[in-house]
Amino acid sequence: MTDRTTLTEPTAPPADDKSLCVLGTSDIAGIDITPTDVVDVVEQAYRTLADGRSDNPRKLTVKPADGHSVSYAMLGRDGVRNVVAIKTSYKHGLHEERDKQHYYTALTIYDDVTGLPVAMMDCGRIGALRTPAVSALLARELAAPGSRSALVIGTGTQGRLALPFLLTTMPELDRLMVFGTHPDGIRAVREQLHAHFPDREAEFVDDLRAAAGAADVVVATAGPHTPAEVEADWLKPASLCVLVGHGIGPSTLHRADRVIATSAAQMKVTGTDMADENGELREVDAEFPDVLAGRASGRTDAGQSVFAYNSGLVVTDIALGHRFAQLALAQGAGTRVPLWQ
């Protein structure tokens, strides 16, 4: 058997230690971090990328002909934290219901100053936090002035965390609507909202068209089997639609006045379900890192309708993963494996 030593106290490893600290699901789950902290880390990662100090190459994808699984590999470098990392993602059983699918994602980080490994970790919670933080930043930057209402479509992992993050970046929101069909998900949305904002309540809606027409911000997080599909003519004038998963139709993209994507290249790869009848996607007007950095305009007029495409960039996973690794190692969490010794 491989010799493994579980860290039980926060003792720093030797300066030349090449052993790999493995942080499992339970290690990552035990780390306390606030939505504000997550948003700050993710925003810094975007700004650093826009400044040209980080690298985020296009992801590699492998998918069998029958589409039963999909795999991704993503490499990146954070120029502020001076770390390099590789993220892998594998999902199996795409034709099955969600509870029958298998999903594994991992992030391995290396210190680009010392040349030593930092940690390898389960990336599930990191992605679950990073994505709603990005949606919240998109809402903060792209929503029309005076926006007060939001609609979240879906009550899965992203739907459950959407409202706490939206309220972190847009505390002025006073109407919080949610459309969902799963009782467990609806209950989880309430629990997450009350955990972070105990004085706020979500309004669970049945009439999706009416809710979409009342919302200044629509965040679509539902799974691929959702019955929800909001159309452009349902929307309030000057609304913002943020697409994370499913729940809004292609018309919301093609009839928008402005289209912003976290990555135009990734949207072309992963956003094909939003193509028009000719199989074409609407061109992106600006990428979000440039909008955050002030190098490009998001909304150029208060009356514009805006569509935002939220696809993950590995630099945000790296920054947030490194933050989790710092907190975990300070607590003595993880298992050291002498993989290269």
C-alpha cells in the first residue's frame, strides 16, 4: 500500500516537499467562506485575465458518438497568485436522470514560484460557488439602472445558490422570484437564502410567463429536461437574461440588443442549443472580463435588453481553488501522498 499520512495539525510542510496534498470532498466542505469572499476572488481572476497577466486557453473536449458521457480538460495560469493548475471534468450517463449520472471533477494546483505542488482537490464545491458568483457579477454590471426584481429558473445546485449571490452584488433587489418543479430543490432554495440572508424571502411562482415579464434580471439555471423556456417577447423591456444552464429560449439571445459572454469561444462550443433555425449563434458584442476591466461596454443604453452567457473560465476555478487550498492547509486538512517521492 502507498504510504499516506493524514495531516492532523496545521504544520507547514518542508520547503522542498514534493508530496501532494489531496483535499477530498469532506475537506472542502469543511471550509467556511462567504459569498462576498467568493465574489471578490472571482472578480480579481477576471480582472487579472483582462490585464493579460493570466492565461486561459480553450478547453479540450472529448465526447463519444452516442453522447453518453463528456470529458473536459482545462489548463490555466493565475498571474496574481502565481500558480498553474489543471482542471479535469468527467460526466457519465448524460441520457439518464440526474440522480443516476456520475460526475467527477478535480483541480491540481502547482506553485509557479517554488515549482512545487500545492494541492489536488475535488472541484465540485468550487464550481458550485464560482458559477453563481459570476452570474451575480454579470447582474451587477449589466442589469438596467434601478433594477429591483429577479427571477431564478431552476432549483438545482446553481438555482439554490443564485439568490444569496445576487443579493451580495445587488442588495437593492426587493422581489426574489423562483420557478422550480422539485420539492427538495424548492426547500433547499429557502434554506440557502435564509442561511445567508435570514430576513429575506423567496417568492415561488407557477406562472413563468408572468414572472419573466415582471423580472429585471432572469437567471436560467435549470437542467436540460426542464419544461421552462422563456421567450424574448415574454420579457420586460431593458431586462437582463443570464444563461447558466437551461430555461430560456434561443429568441432571448437572438433578439437581445447586446450579447455579453464570459468567453465568446466557449459560447460557440457549449452554447449550440441556442442556435437559430439556420444553426447560427448570435455574435458576441463583448467579453465579460473586458467589461469588468472597463475595456469594453456592457450595456450601452439603459433601455437595451441584454443577454449574458455564463460559461466557466478555468482562471476563476484556479483562483477560488487556490483560496480553498490556502484555508484548508492552514487548518491542517487533507492527506499527503508522496506521489513523486
